[in-house]
Amino acid sequence: MASTAPIGVFDSGLGGISVARQIMKDMPHERVLYFGDSANAPYGTRPPEQVRELSFAIVERFVRQGVKAVVIACNTATSAAVNELRDHYDIPIIGMEPALKVACDRGDRPDGTHVPQRVIVAATPLTLREHKFAALMDRFKADNVISPEPCPGLVEIVEHGRLSDRDLVMRTLHGYFDQYDLHAIDAVVLGCTHFVFYREYFRDLLPSTAAIIDGNEGTVRHLGVVLESLGKLAPEAASGSIELDNSSSEPRIDALAHALLAA
Ligand code: DGL
């Protein structure tokens, strides 16, 4: 595959646009083909076998379009399908997982000691139930206090185009997070790409001492490293572009996708 070939980026719907946006910012010479599966969203409340099947269909379509790499801009689809996709395809498949390491590493001190971090991981029910997350928890739970919090309602608000309905959003956030003593929290990890669009709302919900962490920059950095190691970064003379595609033909989805890309 030529270095000028596009990168396929997909999500269950519109959340992965937060990742596509980051690619365009950090890798401005790349061509991105984005596919949102809004007709089948949310993935996070589906059984993993279904999410795997849907993910394979999307990657198959990308491969036919000649992509040089795929970014699974969805923590949920990564949990359900990344290993199988990597076994099956020989192009790089970049996955995502909640950035728990970044949150916990904030407790590391220069003298080698660690201050236990109190971290909430907001993600979909599927992500938090799968083995991948259990393995991640195992790495950090002995030295930190980690609370996984499934927030499926936050996916629906984005897909329904209601992200600017502040009352609805704040009510929904309070419904999930009022059970915590938020003043005692060191960080909230946004472990779902849809949640990245809520950053300002989380800022209003949380005390200023709590960090809000997502995995988008890290994922894009990793994509860059992988492409560079294969000599597949787009040439600097190339001008980047993005095409937005979606399994839903509803015009409101297309309008929403463009609005989120520009947000
Ligand atoms: N955006 C997705 C994620 O990163 C999944 C949302 C969903 O469809 O439930 O997990």
C-alpha cells in the first residue's frame, strides 16, 4: 500500500469524529476515510459477537477502498474485535483503550514513590465488562482506587444530536456521578470517544483539581509512530483531507457529523 493511501477510521457512530479531528490536526498531510455506524449505534450495549461482526464488515469495506491502516476510533469495538481483526488483516490496526495509565501515572513522584490516584473510568458497559479492561485494571488497581462507571446515556445524547442541550447533559452527568465524592477524585478518564465531546461539561461538573483525560492524542501519536516505522507516512507535499461516511442515510446524521468535525 502506498504512503499516499488513506487511513480508515471508524466508530459505532459519531464519537470517532473526535479522533478523526485529532488526526487532521496532528497529521495534516493524511487522507482520512471516516465511517460511522450510526444505524447500528450504540455498540456499547450489544453483545461482543455482534460488535465483532459489525467491525469486520467495516474493515472489509476499508480494505476494498485500499486503506494503508485502520484506526478503531472506538474503545468498545477495540475491546470486542481488535485481536481478531489483527489476526485477519495484514495492515496496521490501531485500537483504543481507556487512558487509565495516563491517569494513574500522575501519582508517580520524582523520588520513585507513588501517590494513589482516585480515578473514575467513564466508558460503555461493553468496554468495562470485557477482558481487555480487566487486564488494564489488574495493572493499576493495587496502587490506585479505580471506579469504572458505565455511561451509555452519553452516547445516545450525541447520536440524537442533543449535545447542546445543557440541561439534559448536566442532568445525565449528575445521574451518573453524584454518587461520588467528586472533590476526592484525581481524574476522570473519558474511555469512550463520544465522551470527548463532553469535555467542557465535565469541566463544569468536576472541581478544578480533577484532571479530565482522554486517549485521542496518544492514539494519534501511536498511529504516527506505526506509519513512520513502515515508511507509510503521507509525504509532506500532500494535502490532507477527510471524507465522512455513515451507515445511516438520515440527513441529520451527516449534518451532525460535519458539525462535530468543526467543533
Ligand atoms: N464511541 C464508542 C467508544 O469509544 C462506543 C459508543 C457506543 O456505541 O456505545 O467506546
